[in-house]
Amino acid sequence: MGAWPTRCSSPANPARRRVLQLLTGGGADGGASLAESWSRVPRWDPGPVDLTVDPITLTAALVDVPSVSGDEEKLADAVEAGLRAHPHLEVVRDGQAVLARTNLGRSSRVLLAGHLDTVPIADNLPSRREGDLLYGCGTTDMKAGDAVFLHLAATLAEPRHDLTLVFYDCEEVEAVRNGLGRIERNHRDWLEADLAILGEPTDGEVEAGCQGTLRVEVRTTGRRAHSARSWLGDNAIHHAGEILRRLEAYEPRRVDIDGCEYREGLQAVKVQGGVAGNVVPDECVVTVNFRFAPDRGTEQAEQHVREVLAGFDVTLTDLSAGALPGLSQQAAQQFLQATGTTARAKYGWTDVSRFAALGIPALNYGPGNPNLAHTRDEHVDTTAITRCTEVLTAFLA
């Protein structure tokens, strides 16, 4: 899908008129006739984005450039050009990731990070505005957060902290493709900071740290037989009943860390078994997901799951560490003071874990509602975009 699908509303629409002016560099009257300008907008090359405009308008402009995971190039091009227009920023491009930073000699540095990619489009482009709500793929997760960070990068030429901005690719797919991992390998010095803020959707709340996640496959075996002569076989699916009973009886921990309560969970998320409608199955696999509090290391988490499922064949298939909230750090406390709120635990895993592994306190903070992420009617409340911009400006300016 191109950046400006043919089903876009016409340029007579005021919102489209403003976005067109942003992308073509036109003034209030757009220079040439608006219809002529509209016809000249390249479908696959939106050009530089004016980062100084209102973050709400900027969010719409970012959303209207499709950037499904693995296809972020055109949006990365536009973001890079927009950042390079501001001489107070040093800018580096790495694949489909764009990095920028100030070098003002401040005593502290704050890193603002956001991913450029979205999940696949669900007939929810281009963006549309209904009152205070802006609809479109990526509005919540997380182009609204990106827009806030980009606006701050462009407009805060003299921040109280030095700033690093990291806009990266492939967050919504498998971890091995995540652009942050590549940046860590290629530009490790760019990830040095006293505090990292990830613009994941948090509904304008501060969510500290994140849970770790682990998946295992638990396998039971038996002996095949014709189901009409079941006594000659040994049903592997029936053996899985003990696995499910243990999971059902499991009592998860609640852990308080820096005033944030993390709730663990151990759940069966998939069951595979069966050969045919008339065969006693000889194998069954139960996939189990453990969401663990960040006070557990990865080895501890794996050991705990193996203890719960002792006696069964357990194979580890996925493991990502959690991240401690790090709220005792001075920079984190200053940010909390700027928001006027208290932090809550982040349920789920985010890339704050990568920063925590580097010894950097990391928080999740963004304008989107996480419950709307990846949905067909994904949208963001524009008042939340304004509020997040004001909070971060107060903290950084």
C-alpha cells in the first residue's frame, strides 16, 4: 500500500490539506493549486516531515506513511530528513533505524526510544479524526509516542539534559530482527544514558520495568492403537491432564518492587495432540507461558518452571529477561515528579528490558491506550498526546 492510498479523502478535507502542506512544503495557500499539488505527492516517498508542527498533526502524518514491520524504509527516510533539518542534532542512520542526539556537555543524558513499525494494516489507513480521537494503524502503538519524541527533538535546542533519540525497526516481530539489538552491536555508545523512556502506549501513565517471559513445551508420550482397541494403546493426551492440573492449582506470586506490584502467571497457552479420529495418540505437547516478576533472573525463572513440571519432558523455546523498575535512580524520580503521578508495574514485556540489561533505568511512557494496540479500530486520544508533550517538555526543557 502506498503512502497516499487512492481512497484517501480529497485535499479539500482540512486535515488532509494540512498534511499535504507538511509533506510538500507548501504554505497556507499551498503555492500552486491544491489539486495540482495533491497529484504530485509521490505515493511511496513522503519526503521530510516538519517536526515542529503540533504533535497531533505530526502523528497523523506519521500514521499516513505505512510502515509494517520490515517495510519501514519510507518512514525512516522521512524521519531522517526531518531530523537532519535541525543543526543542533547529530544524526546517524542504521538500516531502517534513525538515531539523533545533542552534544551540549550536560551532566546527564535522557534517551527517548520508539519503534517505527506497526502490525499489518487492517483496512485502517489513512488516518481519520473524529473529535478528540485520531484513528489509524499505529496511532496508539506507537506513532503518537514517536511524534511526541520527534517534536521534542526538533523544538528543544537547549534541553536541561542531553538527549538521545532512537527510532528503530522490527519491534513487532521476532526478537532476532529487533532494530535495537542491531543498534547495540553497531552503535553501542549511542545507548549510553542516565534514563531511558520508551514511548510504548501506557495511557499517559508511567509503567516501570517489565515482566520477563518464558515459554516451554511440555511433552507427554504414549503408544498408538486403534481407538476401537484402546486397551492396546496408551493415550498421551490423557497424560497431559496432570500438567493441566498442576497449572490450574498453581498459585502465582505478587511481588512489590519499588512500590510497583508485579503479578506472575503460569498458563497453558496451546495444546497439540492427536493423529486421527480413530487413533489413540502417542504424543501430546502443551505449550506453557510463564510471566515472571523482574526480581527473578532468567535462570531462576526456568528452574522454577522445571520444578513445577518435574517429571515431564520440558523444552525451553523462548526466554526474555524482565527489567527492574529502577525508580530509586535520581533521573527516574525527577521524571515521576514531572508527571505528578506514581509509577505502576508494566505487565508484559517491552524493550525497557534491553536498556535495563545495559544498566540504564528505563520507564514506559506514552499517550496511547495499550488495550487498543493492534486492533482494527486502533486510535489515540489527542488530548493525551498534548498532555504527554507537556509533561516531557516540563521534564526536559
